[in-house]
Amino acid sequence: MTSLSFLVDSAQDAKFRLEVRSWMAENLPEELRGWSTRPPREMIQPWHHKLFERGWIAPHWPKEYGGMEASISEQLILQEELGHAGAPILSRQALGHIGPILMRHGTDAQKAYHLPKMLSGEVMWCQGYSEPGSGSDLASLQTRGEVDGEEIVINGQKIWTTGGHFADWMYALVRTNPDAPKKQGGISMVLIDLKIPGISIRPIMTIADDEEFAEVFFDDVRIPITNLVGELNDGWSVAKALLASERIGNANPQLALQCLDKLQRVARVNGTIEDPVFQDKLNKLELDVLAQSAVFAHAIQQAKSGMDIGAGSSFMKIVATENIQRIADLMFEAAGQYAADVEPIATDEGPVDVSVLWREVRRITIYAGSSEIQRNITAKRVLGLP
Ligand SMILES: Cc1cc2nc3c(=O)[nH]c(=O)nc-3n(C[C@H](O)[C@H](O)[C@H](O)COP(=O)(O)OP(=O)(O)OC[C@H]3O[C@@H](n4cnc5c(N)ncnc54)[C@H](O)[C@@H]3O)c2cc1C
């Protein structure tokens, strides 16, 4: 088992770790362990609610908003124990993305209405940024949001919306001023209840045979103007802040740790684990994940002290997502002739679907901005290159 052992547990942390570990052993349902794709809503929601009732659903949220306001070591311990227990990765759209944005930019009414439902897991969220012609060049988005008295009328289409077909609400970017001199200047962020008239949603299948995302169509959809987040036409700055925290979330080591555990289990099946060349590769990956965890810990420390990580989050996203892809590649190698099997490989701690996992993690260097775009941002805004 790989550990994030750059931190030595204090006596208090060791007690917390034990508490989390034994609670997971008793409370994480067997059928939720070890998923490579996202379990369906009806399975994930009760687990979300259980963590909420235990007080561990939002370790990074301030107590003021119902979070745990956990120390850095407690946050890492939770991620590590969730990872090793094989707990499913929960959607970050609410707790990781729009929740913290509403704390900073939302109105009191928005906070009071939405934040408690995000914590309890009663309402699920999705992100409406990308459109068929606007992915990397997000600011070119065309979905219109026309102000009409006390309402905004939305027309257009979003695509690649993770969980769009099972979410209740979407936070979206819409063009409210098509005549703004700079394309970034005419964009607003809005909150959309996906159950209102004029919205149709079609799921899209991924290469991992998983209905991960959807396309969402808006036809004269009317939302109250009070669903605006921040100022009208100032959605771009809100959107950028959200993307930075989304990329930091991608550096969360939980998934990498789960993949490392699976890799070792697969390598034990045919004895590859004894091969010194394999061990060398495994050790390098373990060190990479350790470094990723240290960077993640540093970022949450900065966020806790109110610092804006901004473009630094791009580097973290590259490191974390490419680590996971390298683990999946080595797992493929370790599985040998079984790698491409449709059936999962039986290991000493349950089945591992090597092929599904390998296909599943192709996406992570694309969403939240592709690796190429993250390299561009790092080159320009961190290294100051021309
Ligand atoms: C699994 C998954 C989930 C997603 N979930 C969501 C979601 O919930 N909400 C949402 O809004 N979006 C979501 N997306 C969309 C994602 O943000 C976009 O796919 C991504 O930003 C890339 O945009 P694109 O697909 O339009 O590709 P394009 O922008 O067309 O890019 C195509 C290729 O060209 C490269 N490229 C483009 N411009 C440049 C450049 N200037 N320099 C160098 N290379 C460049 C890209 O790196 C990429 O390899 C998701 C995507 C995936 C795969």
C-alpha cells in the first residue's frame, strides 16, 4: 500500500486515521468499492449522505458553511483512507467547484438555498461551460442569455456535461453581451434548475462504455435574474477562479492511490510484482504520487490561508493526470495477456477491470482544459514565456 508518508502522523492524526479506517471498514458498502467508472446516482447518493452525516463530506469547507474545516493532515488522511478503501470518487461539481464559488461570489439567498443541499447530497450539480465549437477556446461560447426584465432567457447548447443527465442544477456560462469589445467581457455565470421547461438532455457514451456526460439544449429557457452569480457580464473572472479550483481538485491523490493499489494487486496475480524492472517502475510512480500529494497539500494550505493559486493549478493538473495515466499504462503492462480482457482480472482483493480503467483515464488529460492548454498557461502565466 502506498502511503502519503511525507507527513508523519501526530498522535492526534494517528487517532483520526484509525477512526476513519475503521469507520470506512464498517460503513463503505462492498458493492461501492473499487469502481473504475462512476457508480450510478442511486448508488452514490446514499454514500454521499452517509459521509455528510458523519461530518466528513466537506473537509475543505469552512465550519461557517457546514464544512469540517479540517487541518491539511486530516484532509490528506481522509483522501488516503478513502483511496485505500476503494471508495468511489464523488462528483466535485458541487462541493469542489460551485459551492466554494458561491461562498465568495454568491448572494446570501444563493448561499442559504444551495449550500446545505450540496452538503447533504440531495441536489447534484453539473458544469455547463463547453459547447460544440468552444472547448479550449472557451471564451468563444455562443449560448445566449438575454436579459428580459427580471429574467434571463437562455438559448443554445452545452456539450460534454459530466453528469448532465442525472444532475438537478447546472452552473453555466452564457453570453449576455454579444457586442462586448472583448469576447470574455460579455459572459455571465448563471445557475439553472434543469427541471424547468425548455431544457432537453441527451447522454453521451464514452470509450469506457460509461454514460459519463451529456449534451444539454436550451430553448427559450427562462431563469430569474437572481440566479446570476457575480455581476452581469463579469462571469469570466468567476469562471476562471472556478477552473483553478477544479484543477487543484484534479490533483487530489485519492484516484492515484486507488490506481496504485489496483496496479499492485494486478501485478501479484502473475508474479510480475517480483520483477525488479517492474519494481523500479512502481517505485518511481509511487514517488511521483507522493510528490503530487505534497503539491496538493501545499495548494490546500495556500487556499486555506486565502492565497490565490491561479495559474499554478495548471501545473498541478498536468502532474496529477499524467501520473494516473502512467499508472494505468503500467497496469496494462503488468496484466500481460489479460490486459485487453473484457472481464475484470480476479485479484487477491477483488476484481480489477484493467481495460476499462485504462480507457477511463484517457479523459483526464482533456477535461478541465487539456494538457496542451495547461502547458500553454504554465508557459505564459507561470514562466512568463512569450
Ligand atoms: C470526460 C470529460 C468530461 C468533461 N466534462 C465537462 C463538463 O462537465 N463541463 C464542461 O463544460 N466541459 C466538460 N468537458 C469538456 C472539456 O472541458 C473539453 O473537452 C476540453 O476543454 C477540450 O475542448 P474540446 O473538446 O472542444 O477540444 P478542442 O478545443 O477542439 O481541442 C482539440 C485538441 O486541440 C488541442 N488544442 C486546442 N487549442 C490548442 C492550443 N491553443 N494550443 C495547443 N493545443 C491546442 C487540444 O489540446 C486538444 O488536444 C469534458 C470533457 C471530457 C473528456
